[in-house]
Amino acid sequence: MFERLRQALVESYVGAVALGYLFAEAILHFVNIFASPVAGWVSRKQYGGFVSGATAPTGFSPQDALPELVRFFLLLLVWYVLMRWLYFKPLNKEISEPAPNPEQAG
């Protein structure tokens, strides 16, 4: 069953489009690894007066990047597994033997 699904995904290019989408999402989450701490710092700077000073951290916090880091690695792992499954194993195509040529048979 999985072999037929794999063959359909490879031959119809749906697998390639899905892999491209997964890879693009992984790149976006990679960029957000660096953007999230900056966004958290800006929001803490703007809205720091609404939160008590003892509980609000100041400056950049690497903890803001952890969710994006986990998403990036999970998407990259799924992309890699699908890439290996779809494209690094040869397709099993049934090769029919050519019909014998009547001129060579005699």
C-alpha cells in the first residue's frame, strides 16, 4: 500500500510540491529563531511599564527562540524522512519483456 502511495506521489509531482512547502516552512522557522528574541525584547521594552519590574526580564532572552528552534528541527526531520522515502529508493517499475522478433526466431 505504501509503495503505491509513494509511486503516485513521485510520478504526479505532488511529493515534490509537498517537500518544497515543508522546506519553505522550515526556512521560515529558522529565520524566526533569530527574530523571536528581538520581537520579545521590543515588546518587553514597549510594555514593560504594565508588568512589575521584578518578574519581567530585561534584554534579549534566548528562551524566546526555543519554540521556533523545536519547530525548525521537527519540520527538517519530517522533510528529510519524506525525501529519503520518496526519492532515494528506486521505483519498482515492472519491465515487460519485449515481444520476440519473428525475423530472429527463424
